[in-house]
Amino acid sequence: MLIRSNLRRVGLLSVSCSRRIAKFGSSAKQGLILQSSSNNVYENLAVEDWIHDHMNLEKTNVLFLWKNLPSVVIGRHQNPWKECNLHLMRKEGICLARRRSGGGTVYHDLGNINLTFFTARNKYDRMENLNLVIRALKSIEPHLNVQATPRFDLLLDGKFKISGTAAKLGRNVAYHHCTLLCSADSSLLPCVLQSPYSGIVSNATPSVPSPVRNLSQVDSSMTCDVVMDAVSLEYSAHYNNKPSVKLIDPKDETSFFGISQKKRELSTWEWIYGKTPKFGVATFFKIAYKESLLDVKLTMDIRNGYIETCSIELPEYWIPQDLSKELQDGLLGSKFCPKETTFLLSTLLRTCSQDEDVCAKWNLLSEKMVSIM
Ligand SMILES: Nc1ncnc2c1ncn2[C@@H]1O[C@H](COP(=O)(O)OC(=O)CCCC[C@@H]2CCSS2)[C@@H](O)[C@H]1O
């Protein structure tokens, strides 16, 4: 009860959620630091959403610190097939997440820190936040050559990116979030962010690739924990607060009423893939069958992640035209997704043909089609 009334007094809680949140404590007057106990990218993005939607940031700013298990996080208006290697990610168990903010694609793992600075919209200032991060880094290593660029990256030695920025501006609330590479897997990072898919025609926001570096490569003492502590200290000092970090659990519905629904939304295929801006695929592939090598042209339009048009150009002698038409029509309205397409194509084949030769060719064609998804 005391905690709740204190929180209301410092203006942290909006009226709508003051009854639902009870566990943040009361120490922060102007700058509250929260750290997630979860490494689940969807849960952590849901915390961002929740704070954005429910907290009253008139008098209190919030810094949210979080880390994720290996994940690729694309911007709100991006095309994942253009930005990353989805096959490799599936193989390695790397999550794909779409965030609410715009901008490019980044790789996260437990060697990468994420910092989200929440303020009232009129107090939103990315350079001020980045300068705070720079001060924190220099408090660990005074000789570190780190600068913020006009596009709000942090560069080491003028060329290696250690931090990328994105932001979301709400009506009253804004947040600026950025990454900080301490000891991420630098060999996996470029591989997962390299798309193997060719022939995608899209107006989606492209990423701006840069050479990256981990802070721990420069100074081995710059681990995630040390860097997070330094940022927390600097943030507290900025607000004249006693340093204190509140550990929060994104699964705690009592404190964050409605958060599991937010997590569910962020984890759906419809949000992650379905929000991709409309795009086209125009690609050629070669299929080797027995002694022959066949050229196939595939064109598709994909809207909201679903196949809207599909044309497969291949010679009639290879697969009967009516069958190839069935194949193209069967794909219309289905998800541009390897699982669904594999299932659909094998079901179609069972109903359309028993011929062994045709089946073998169809399977080769299916494999190629699925390989672009
Ligand atoms: N973790 C990380 N940190 C810094 N730079 C990275 C990282 N991963 C990849 N990159 C490099 O940045 C470019 C993309 O740069 P680009 O400028 O296109 O995009 C960004 O920086 C977006 C930053 C989003 C930050 C959010 C904060 C919380 S959730 S994600 C990529 O091709 C790599 O070269």
C-alpha cells in the first residue's frame, strides 16, 4: 500500500495502471532503472510496449536494461528475407523478432546489452542518452575512443560500430533504445545478417551494414555486467539518485497487467513475418534431373506474408501444364513459409499425380521453392 502510494506520488503510475502495479519500490524520483530477469526477446520487447502504454513518464524517466538469447531483431518496416539468413537461424535456433521501432536489423545474444531510455515525448533526446553511455564507458576505460555519429551509432576508433539506435515516438511518451556490443558472437553476427535470398523486390527499410566490434576486444574488463553497472551509475548520477536497479520479471502479470498478451502478439507469425511490406520475388533456379539441367523462373507477389500471385515458368515436357497450373493456384493465399509450402505441395502432389517420374520432379521443384522462404 505504501509502495503504491509512493509510486503514485512520484508520478510513475498512470491512473489506469496504478491499481495493477505494486512492486517497483519507491526510491526513484526522476530516473528509475529497471533490469529484466528474462533473456527472452519477445518478453523483453513486451516490457517496452507495456511501459510505453502504461507508465506515466511526466515526472520520471525510465532506463530499461535487457539482454537476449541469440536473436535477430528487425525494424518495424523491414523484410526479414532481405535482412537475414532465415535457414541458418532456424538451424541454429536463433529467434527472429520484429520490434515496434523503425530502422535496421541487429543481432543480439548474451554478449549484447540493450538499453531503452523512456521519457515524455518532449524530453526525448537521443544524443543526451548516447553521451551518458559514452561517459559510462569512459568511466571504465578513460582512453576509449568512442563517438556518436549523426545517425546515432556509437563508433569505436572512428570506424567500428559498437551500438545501433532506433526509436519510437508515441503521442505522450517516447523511447530511444540502443544496443551495446560487449562480447557478442562476432563470427555468427555477419553470417546471420547476410541474406542468401536473391530476387526480392521491395520498398522495405534497408539496414545499413557496418563493421562491428565488441568492447571486450578492446578491454577485456568490459563485460556486460561491468558495462551495465557503469551505465546504471551514470544514469543515477545524472538524476541525482542513489544508484539502484530494480530487477523485474516480464512474466509477472500482477505488476504488468496484460503483458502476456503483448508477448503473444509479438511472437506471432502475423506480426513477425506478416507485417513485412508488400514485396515481389523474381528469381531463376536450376534443377538437375537425371541427365538434364532445367532453368526455372519463379515470380511471386507477397502481401502481409501471404502469396498473392505466383508464376512458375518451366517447359511443358518436364511437368504437365495442368499440374503446374494446379501447383501455382494451390499456393495462392498460403503463407510464404517453408513449413506451410512443403505441406501444401506434398498434399497437392498426392491428390494430383501417382506418376513416379513426375513425383520426383515435383519434389525437386518444391525443394527449390521452399529454399527461397
Ligand atoms: N548488436 C549490434 N550492435 C551494433 N551494431 C550491430 C549489432 N548487430 C548488427 N550490427 C550492425 O548494424 C547494422 C545495422 O545497422 P542499422 O543502422 O541499419 O540498424 C541499427 O543499428 C538498428 C538498431 C536497433 C537497436 C534496437 C535496440 C533494442 S532492440 S534493437 C548491421 O548490418 C550490422 O552491421
